[in-house]
Amino acid sequence: MIEQIQSVLTNWDAMLPVLPQLVVSGIAIGMLYALIALSMTILYRATTVVNFGHGDLVMLGAYALFILMPMVTFNIAVESSALGLLASFVPPFLVALILSLFVLFAMGYIIHRVFIWPILKGPHLSLALMAIAIGYAVRGVIRKEYGKEVLQMPRPFPEQEFEVFNWGGIGTYMTLDEMIFCGVVIVMLLVSYIVFSKTRFGQIVQAMFQTQRGSSLVGINVMHYNNLIWGVGCSLGALGGVMLGLALALDPDVGVWTLLRGFAAMTLGGFGSLYGAVIGGLIIGILEKVLGVFISTAFIEITCYLVIILVLLIRPKGLFGQHATLRI
Amino acid sequence: MKLNRSIFWIFPLLVLALPLVLNQYLQYVVNLILVYILVGVGFNIVVGNLGQLAFSNVAFFGIGAYASGILTTQLGMPWWLTVIPAGLCGALAGCAASIPALRGVRLFYLAIMTLAFGELMRWLYIRTPGLTGGSMGLTVPEPAVFGWMLTTEYHKFYVFLFIVVVVVIATSRLLESRIGRAFLAIKNDENAAAAMGIPTGQYFLLAFALSGFVVGIGGSMYAALVGHLSPEDFDLIQVILHFAIIMVGGLGSLIGSILGSILITATPEVIRHFEWLVGSEEWIFGVSIIVVILFLPRGLSSLLAKVNSIFKDRYYRN
């Protein structure tokens, strides 16, 4: 590895113009991690439960869109009434996307109400295991039904590439997908910031994060709001899953991969911090790309593991978080 | 009905006769159950008895298996000599995994960190092809004990049974002693345990090392049983399998670990007989964990304990 660093230093002039491209594609993939970390943070903030099955629910979001897409296209083609005419202006992908977000909202709502709420007072161990088991069951069902062949996500828009800027003859490119992902994540971050800090709903969620018992004493229906937050977190995760499906491919095993990247972003940004999750995701995305090219391709895989281990050992509260450890 | 605990000797003695009635394949499944008994027993020490949420078990399992495999292929040692070193490698990994716990990382932070540790180890198996054979896997030669080759599953069975009985009895004695009670005290209230003068840090280290040792021996047996190790054997699906074993059996219960490993290892073999269930292991395990957590939080061993008090876990002698 030392020789590789030396070779990078000697070839610095040749390597430097590649850097903007790496940073741009790092930001693009980092935005995906950020969205997934954001959805996990929202779950954690409201219910103080870390959802270990979140990666599989993210995966389910992508599959839900894949399953709904043919149905939506078929229905719009058959319908000839005024509603059908109206619907023909809306791209079927968008309809399927919104439907799949609703499906995942319902999933999150039901999962919390049926499986998590009855054991919420119990030990953390069974909570974590319950989340893992739910994710595992979801993955098992998806793999049994769709795991045999490689599936391609339906594309809403053609693949296009734009030159963002040019530095000494070496251009920096960004695909249309990446631009749209970045836009969606920024909008989602702004919306969740406004919802969580400016509205009454956000105040209630903040109260529940501080103390669930106290908030139920002042008349907040904790169970109802927890259900809602799980629904919102899952549908936000599904949005991330759809993007992931577009960027990579549909794969039942993507859950663990997603979960660890989301955790790394959350850990780096600090548990429970919304903008921390986004900044953490961006940093990890950029680190993966830059270290992967400049030092060793191995870093593309292991950056997130190393980040988790180093951050929790050196600065467990992350960049913007609260205390995460206890003294013994 | 008051029974003496020595009645438990009936089970290994009865099992001794199994090779008479089983064919090679079923014997292989029984051997796999023996491997997973050690995995469950070791995992239960950290999760059930110490009450910590650690996912590093699969890393111990892999390290034990690869240690045994590398020692036999690279150094040409006979398999029986590598069992204890494999356990020691597992224990060393256990010490490494306990560092975050000693730094005060708890709950899901510890879980995330040990999860990352396990994945990092799997990456290491792939990226060091000189030692581990990389993603192609490592072929382990036939296990030898005192110069005899264990050529059939029946031979392996008797050796494995001996190891499992020794390790399980030793673990049970340890958990009934001062050490086991210290683990329970830490599980129930860490601060109170420290206030009573229990050096919690030392017991954390001990529990992780012990768990790594037992699981490492299990890994070494796995290497001898399967004969070919590949990194995919030690991915996160394996973690769920381990969790299913201890959850279905019963957290913090030695009998539970044994019961759970029998059920969970035998389930895929039962599923194989039903056409429409093929490929359903994953969701069946997931659903069974959910059902156990919701309706039977102490696992199947709590049902057994109702039948006779002899199946209760005993942490003191009378």
C-alpha cells in the first residue's frame, strides 16, 4: 500500500484532473447512502429503535415498484374514461412509484403496530432480533418468488450523460440519474428538516424521542405516532431502494449491503442527527471513490466497515451526535 | 418427580447408537447438528448470559474454521492437533471483538460494530488467496486423529460427539460457577454488578474470549466435516442462523442452545421433502424467530423447564 501511495504522489499531475470526476460520482452514490441513513435516522429519532431490518425493507421498496409497474401500465391502457385520459398524461413509472411508497408506508405501519409495539418495553436484544427476523422473512419471500433470475428495473427516463465542467481537457461527467437522485435527496432533506423542526408533528416527535413515557403523560398518542413514523421511514427507505435499483440492479441480497452503508453514514454523522446522516453519507460516498482509485480498489468495499469501527472506537458520538457510550 | 442431573448422560449414550440406523447423508446432518451445538453454546454465552448484542459470532466461526484449514494445509498438521489452536484463534478474535465493549460501546452500537467486524473478516478471507484460497475456497484434507483417517461420517461422528460432550460439560460447569453468576449479574444491571465488586471489564473480556473459544472449536469441526471452506459460508445469512438457534432454543440456556441447533439444522432437511416448500428456509426461519419472540420470549427451553425442573438452568449448587 505504501508503494501505491508513493506512485500516486509521483503521478500527482496525471491523477489530479481525475479527482473532480471521483468527487462528483462519490457525491452521487453518497446521496443514496444519505437517503437511506436519513430514513433510518427518522425511525430512530421517533422510536429510539434501530431498525436492523431496514435494508431488506429498502430492497422491498424496489421490488414493490417492479411488481406494480406492469399492473399500472395495463390499467392505464385499458381505461378509456376521463380518468384514464387524465392518467395517460402521468407517466406510469410515477404512479407505480407513488403506489409503492404507499405500500411500504402501510408495511411500516403494520410492522410497528403488530410486531414492534408489543415488545417495545422489553429488552433491546429482542427488539433488534425482531427487526432482523422481519427483514429476513421479507428477503426470504422475495428470493423465493423473484430470486431465480436477474431482473432489470423499469427506467423512467433514458440514460444520458452530461459534461458538468472541463479541467485541462479531462471532462467531468454526470448522468441524468445522478442529477435527479441528488435533487430528490436534497428536497427530501429539506422537507424532513422543515417537518421535524417547524411543525407541530416535529415537536411531538422530538418529545417522544426525549421521553416516550412523559409524552404519553401529556396526552400524546405514542403508539399512533410511532406507527406513522415507521410508515414514513419505510416509504422514504423505499424511495432510496428504487434509486438503488436504478443505479445497480434488483437483487434480494442488497439489504445487508444497504444496511451497513446506512449505518456507516449514521455513525459518522452521529446517531439521531438528520443533517449528520446526510453529510456522513456524502463523506462515505466520496471516500469510497477517492480511496478506491487512489490507494486500492479494496477500499470500495471496506470503507464503510472501517468508518464504523474507527468512528465508534475513537469518537463514538460521531460528528454531530449525542453521547453513545457509557463508562465502565 | 425429583431427578438427578446425571440422567443427562442418557442422551450422549443413546446417541452413540445412531450410526447403526442412519445412512451416510443423515449421519452428515447429525454431525452438522453437533457443530451447530457448539456454535449455539458459544454464542449464548455472550448474547444470552452476558446480555450483549454482538454479531461477531460468525467471525469467530470463520476464524476457527480457517485456522484449522490453514494449519492442516500449510503446515501439514493432523486435524486433531488443530482443534485447540483453532479455539485459541477464536478466543483471540473474541478479545479483539470485546475491545469496543470495553471502550463502553453498548447496545446497537456494539451490534453495528461487530456486524462490520464480521463483514471485514469475510472480506479478508476473499482478499488473502495465498492463505485462504480466496473466493475459490480452501480444500481441507481428510481429518486425522492419532494417525487414523476419519474417512466416513460415522468416524467423524464419534470424535465430534466426544468433543461436544467435553466442551458442553465444561461450559455448563463454568456457567454454574462464580463466573457464570457474574455474567448474569452484568446482564441484569451492569452498574449494580460493578458496585458489588465484580470487575465487569474483566468479565466482558472473559465472556467474549470464552465464546470465541467454543465457537472456534465448532469452526474447526466444521472444516473437518465439510472439507471445503468458502467465504460465502460465513456471510450474514449465517448470523441469522446462529440467532435463530439461540432464540428458538432459549436465550441464556444451555439446553436451549442444544435444542435450537437440532431444530434449526434439521429444518432444511425436512423442507427438502416438500416440493412447494423448496427454497423457503429463509422466511420460515424469520417467521419462527418472530413467533418465538412474540409468544415464547424465553424459547423452547422454557417449555421443557415446565415439564420437569431438571431442565431449568441452575446457577448455584445445592
